[in-house]
Amino acid sequence: MSEDNYLEEDIEKLSYLLNQINEPIVCVKCSDEFISGQTDAKSLQDYSRIDVGFTDRGLQIWCQRHQLNICHINFDGNSLEKDFRCLEKKIDRN
């Protein structure tokens, strides 16, 4: 097997590090404001100002725009596997 094939297999094993989100979590207030046209943002993603981070209980998603909790996931004392590597898809310039 060629080196390129090995590389492709390695990258495929890490594909979970690419954007796999199929149900985004959003701030309800940001969503309502965007849908009602109270902003000139082109997308809800552009309008939202969201922080995500670890807390003593687990993981919190926080709306900076409205200063409110969007979601807090309680790990119940368990330490979950984390992977902070960043992958970027190679752009074929041909």
C-alpha cells in the first residue's frame, strides 16, 4: 500500500474531528430575534455569540449576547474522552 493510501486511511479514522453537527444547539432568544428580522445578520450562526467550555459539573454552552445558559451537560463526575486536535480539509486547487 502506498504512503498516500496510508495517509488517507489515517485521515478517515479522524473524520469525527471534522464538522459532524447535524442538530445545532442555539440560543432561543438569538433564534427568535433572527427569525423575526430584528437583526441584519445573514445567518443565525453569524448572529449568535456563544461560548462553550468545561465547568466543574461538565460542559456549558453560554450565550454572550443575552448572558444566559443555553445548555449545561452534567458529566456526573465522569471524565469523558476529549480530543483537541484540529483537522482541516485539504482544498484541491486543481
